[in-house]
Amino acid sequence: MKHLAVILTTGLIVLIGIGARFAIGNVYSEAEATNLIQSLTQTGLYLGSAIAGASATTLALMLTLLGLTNQTKTDFDSDVYRSISQVAWLSTISLVGAVILLLMLVLPVGEFDQMPDGWYRLMYELVFALTVFVCALLTATVVRLFMTIRHVISQVTPGDEV
């Protein structure tokens, strides 16, 4: 059940991304691809920066949460530590994906004569797919983080389960 929520939300983001890609249609020329890349660049830079910042912050908070779980008088089961590890893993992959996205977005885009045929189409597809991928990872991280926090709260809260 825990993994189902992560899979469903990640799948939803991927489906939205695929739907957006089909709504845009096929890129028919290098000029259209460069225009699409330029339109992706501005929002992609903000999105990539935000995801990198959120991922780095989440990693730091998971380290803090790990320290707190070790200092409390509550005996946490292995699921709590596994959840913290999974959030940290998702955050790390999100951070790396966001950095790669940012690096791809700073490549110069223009109609250069020396570029191989299909370069801009391939670049557009990669940037778009990576944008969807890091959005899906961020969503998976947030859902997994929420489930981890609920699990920790349920073990430290006396009385009824949260």
C-alpha cells in the first residue's frame, strides 16, 4: 500500500507529461525544435532550480529526522529507517536529475551550421523527457516523505493512530 501511492502519483505525472508531449505534436523541423527548446528553457531553469533546492533541503531534513529518531525514547521499527532511506534516495536522484536538466538548458541553442541533422529534435526530446522525469521524482519524493512523516508521528503520538 505504501509503494502504491508513490507509484500512482509518479505514474500520473508521467502520463500528464506524455499527454503534454502528444498535445505538442511532432517536431517537424530543426527550426521548430529550436523554438520549442527556447520556450522550455525559461521555465525549465526555474523548475530545475526549484527541484534542486527542494531535493537538497529534503536530504538535509532526512538527516535531521534520522538523528531525531535515534535520540527519542521510542523504538522505531525498520520501516521508519527504510522510509527515510527511500526519501533520501529519491531526493538524491531528483537532485542529480535537476542538475543534468540545468546543464542541458544552458547549452546554446540557435541555428548553427555545424550541428548534425536531428540534433535539436533529439535535444528537445531529451529536455522534455528529463523535465517530466524530475517532476515525477519530486512528486514521488513528496508522497514518500508524507508517508514517512505519518509513520513517525504514529509511533511517537500516544493514543489513537494518526
